Amino acid sequence: MLNKRMRHPSKLPNVSSSIFSIMGKMASDYKAINLSQGFPNFPSDPVLIALVDQAMNDGFNQYAPMAGDFDLRMEISKKIESLHKHFYSPETEITITAGATQAIFTIIATFIGQEDEVIIFTPAYDCYAPTVTLFGGKVIPIQLRPPNYAVDWREVRAKVSTKTKMIIINSPHNPSGMLFTKEDMLELQDLAEKNDLLVLSDEVYEHIVFEGNIHESAARFPQLVARSFITASFGKTFHNIGWKTGYCVAPEDLMKEFQKVHQFNVFCVNHPIQKALATYLKRPNNYLKLSDFYQQKRDFFLHLMEGSKFGIIPASGTYFQMLDFSNISSLSDIEFAESLLKKHKVATIPTSVFNEGEKDFKQIRVCFAKTDETLARAAEILKNLDKGNF
């Protein structure tokens, strides 16, 4: 009896390997300086690593509570209340997640269904749109534009329809490095209230803000809090993205629905790491000094790049910097990044892959969460690029 071939249509037919995987592999293959992927190439604090070791030796090697270690949830609650003056109950409004991406996936899985529209701002982190599509939703992109990547709220209002269910924001913003202002957040609050929208506020770079600016968290706006999830990443904050540990906060009614899905997704997160983080957060300087640390790295890199042919507007947050190469080459940003990697041994990220319709603004993104030695080697190459190199 002949077996009939089973058909398995893809739920994400237009999704292929991420640009981060592609550039990361090429960086390894060509032995290039890797400024592409957003990971630090310096170690985590030995104190934090020792705390994880201690937690393991103390026996915290079995399942953590589904919502996360209570001590850690308590410290997160204290941190947010101290910084943003809003209290989230550690018992009912905070969940520890396997990184921010898992939190984002779970939020979308919980609330987005067939034909629900979700507004995202492009350039956008590459997990937003595929996850919306996976659950039958429709992505409504709004393209932010250089040099400042400011939001045009008139355009946003024009894109809201009766099918709009959610709006996703990211501040500090990857890849542009811009910050949502207080005025932006008030516009968002008004829009969300009037149209009964859920808000997913991706705040993974919450502690990396420069020039003394304030991170305008969704937690600072009372009417926004009532309809918002905030996602965050300990990996981004404490230089250990491989630990894949983050958290999300939301009002109790929203969090209850989130946890219904979360429990069947990962159930719980690495227990000894949670115990270690609970202790580590008791010293606020462990995260409050992060902005100074990364501003020094940004400034060090930009100083080395003075006199280059790249157009550069200093990032206001995150550990990414955009470089405009339009004075150097007429290649597409993907072609430019590939040539830069193969010929000059510096790996970067072309930013069109984050844009609506892959619109090309002739910009690449570099990560400056690197040792000074790495930044100096890369800057020496980048500074000397001109039209004759391509």
C-alpha cells in the first residue's frame, strides 16, 4: 500500500534565517571583528557569577515557582517603584521569563488572534512581526525615518482601525538608538485609551540611556499602565544574554491571562540564576551605573571615528550605533555590509532588514558593547573607508 505524502504548509513561509545568524556565521567564517550581534564580548560581574554558583550549592536546582522566585519579583517591584513611582504587586503582576523574547511571544500568543491588527514601528526587532503572523494577526507597520527616527503620531492615528488590538513600542529603540519622549508616551496613552488598545512596551535597554536623559517607561503613565505589558531583560542589563532571563510586568487581570499561556510555554525559568539576581538587585548601583558605563563606550568609539566618511548621530540609548555610509558607497546596505565583512573583516548589521518593505536608508548598525580593544581595532578600519574601498 502506497503511503500518501503528507503536506505540511509553513505557518511562516516568508521567514528565513535571521540576519543575526547569517552575519554571526559569516563573522566566524571570515574571522572578522564582530560588531553585528548585540552581545557583550566582556565578562559578567564575577560577584553575580559567584551568586549563581552559591545558589546551586545551596540546592536551588529544581523548579522555581511558575511566576518566578518571589524574592526576585519583590526586588523588581521595588526597582520599578523607586525609578518610576508605580507599584507592581510581586504576587500577581510580575512574571520571570526566559528572556524578553519569550515574554513578547507569550503576550502576542495570549491576546492576538485571526485578523487582529498590531501596529509596530519599523525598523523593528525581528521577533515582533513573525509572532503576530504566527497567531493569525496582521502587522500594520509604521516606518520611522532617519536621521532622528521620530514618531509621526498623525500617521499612527490614521493607521488605527476597528481591528487594531495592540501597539508595540520599543524604547530605548533598537536599532536606531532613539528614545520615546514624555510627549510620545502621552500621545500613546491618549491613543490607547481612546481606542481600547493593548500596549506591549519592549524596554530591554531600560538602563542604557545617555546624556542624563530619563527612560520614559510605560510604568510612569497611570492610564497606560492599566493596559500595558512591559518586558525587560537581565541579559541586556548584566552582560549575560546567554542566560536568557528577563521579566514582564502588567496589571493583574492581564498577567493572569499571560500566565495561562506561560505555564504551557516554559512553565518556569532557571532557578539558581533567579536566586542570584534577587540578591544582586539589592544593590541598585549594579544597574544604575550602567548608563555611564555604556556612554563611555559610545563616546570612546565615536571619538575614534572622528574624521570618518560615515554620517553619525550619537545614539541616545541602547548599545547600538547607526552609521550612514551614503558618502562612501552606493551599494545597498546588505551588499555594503557583506563587502565590509569579506573585504575589511568587520561584521555589522544592514538595517533595511528591520524596515517596512526592506527600505534601504544606507545605514548599518554596530554594537559597541565590546572591549575597548575590539572597538579600537574596528574603528581603525572603519575610519579609513572611502569610495575607493568599495
